[in-house]
Amino acid sequence: TAGITQAPTSQILAAGRSMTLRCTQDMRHNAMYWYRQDLGLGLRLIHYSNTAGTTGKGEVPDGYSVSRANTDDFPLTLASAVPSQTSVYFCASSTRAHTEAFFGQGTRLTVV
Amino acid sequence: DAKTTQPNSMESNEEEPVHLPCNHSTISGTDYIHWYRQLPSQGPEYVIHGLTSNVNNRMASLAIAEDRKSSTLILHRATLRDAAVYYCILRRANAGGTSYGKLTFGQGTILTVHP
């Protein structure tokens, strides 16, 4: 099974440009999450979605937007990238609070 | 969300047991205790979780204190592949079991395994 897939694996992006990080899962999980991981700061929640059609803000939502048109896809968009958004981004999915979450392999984004 | 406290780092020798502690003194009755680990250059992976009773699976054991204010992840025989950052996380469920409970990560414990 594919599980949870992120694309691209890595990207170099010019500051001011927009970009969408893709995340797809085939497990029919209701909840999906986007995290960023920076050296020394651990994983921080950007946005989440508990079900298709609903989204919520995490700890560091500024500069990012998400949508959840269906159960499987949860894209993360940077409308106008800035160098401080250089990070490794992880997507995750799960069902309920008492079940495990699955993570993608990450997207390494460098904004120059 | 209730917070967890873990040691910054721990060391172990290969094939010895490892006990990774986690304090969660403000845990609520509906918080599940989850453990994840992250190997170098990979996404986090699930290890184990529990609510009140001790839990065992093929990867590890989870020992939960009677008052639930602390827990310990036990790796019975550490291998070099177990070297990773281990995260202890609380996920809140509601009484109806319909809550998804955000995964909020702390700094975790860096486990070093020596040959």
C-alpha cells in the first residue's frame, strides 16, 4: 500500500514565488496534518483538517493556506514564499485520537 | 493541550534495554499517551500508544504510572537502528470518541545506541 505520499521530495524556490506542496493518502483517514521541522525547533503544526471540507490553524499558520476538497488530498500552499519558510515539511494522517498517525517522507523546501 | 517533559538525550549500549521516561503531570482523563520516533532524514513513525494500562507491541512496551502523570517507553533490546529522536505526545479524545486530537510535538529525547 502507498500510505501517505508527498511531492515534490525537494524544491528550491525563489522568494516571492508561490508553490503548492502535495499530500495524498490512500487509507481513507479523516484527519490530516501539515508540519514543518526546523533544526532545533522540532516539528510544529501548521494546519490540520479533521474531515473533508474543514480545516484549522496550528501553531505556525501565517504564510500558509490549505484546502481539503476530498478525503485523500491535503495540499499546502505558500502564496508568496519567504526565506524563513525554508524547512522540511511533513504531512500526516490518522483516524481518531486513539489510533496511530502516519507520516510522509517529507518535502525539503529551500527559499532563496 | 497538556504538555510532556522528556530528557534531551539518553545513551544505551546495543542489546541492552532502554527506558525512556516522559512526564505529563497535567494529563487529562481523555488524553491518550502516544510515542513516535524519527530516524535521521525520515518522517516520524508510530511506536506505541496507551490510555491507562501497560501496552506491548512488536516494537516496544509502554508502562503507564497508576496516576498517569508519567510513562516509560521500554525498548527491550536496543539495536543500532533504534537510534532516533523519541517523542512522547498526548492526544486528546472526547467522551464520544469522535475527537481526532492534534499531534503536538515537543523536543523529544535523542537516543544514541553504542555498538
